[in-house]
Amino acid sequence: RELGDPQRTLLFLTQLRVLFADRLATLQKKETEMVSTDSWDCFNDETFCKYALLRSGIHTASSELAWCDESIDLLKILIAQDLATHMSVKTVEILEKNA
């Protein structure tokens, strides 16, 4: 439904961004809990695999968040351009009407 309606798409992406940011924050918190020191001594084969998977999730969530931010910024530009075009057309219509 959002496709073709920039305002609804912006709302959708803004809500999606909140989900991505929350997911990233949760994963980063788990990382802090898992590795409370700067030492790698706390890792064994099992914990290393869990940590590697967690880092993969952090990278994925970071990329999703960056994509969302980029899409929101580009969409705001598109909306502003559409608004400016609409305003220009309306101005011309008003001027022609009053001429």
C-alpha cells in the first residue's frame, strides 16, 4: 500500500527504523553482557561460535539501520521536490487565473 505514496512510505520506513534500532541496541547489549572484558580468555569453541553469530547479527542490524536512514533521507528529498513542483504549478495557475 505504501508504494506510490511517498508520505505513507516515509511513515513505514520511520516505523521500520525504530524496529531496526531496537534490534541493534538489543544485540549490542547482549554483546556487552557476553564480553564484559577486553580479554579473549573468556572464549572457548562454543562461546566463540555464539559470539561470531552475535557479531553477524550486529553487522546485519547496522546495515539495515543504515539502509533505512539512507532511504528516509532520499525519500524526504523526493517529497520536498514533489512539494516544490506542486507549489510552482499552483503558483502559475493562480497567476494565470488573476492575469
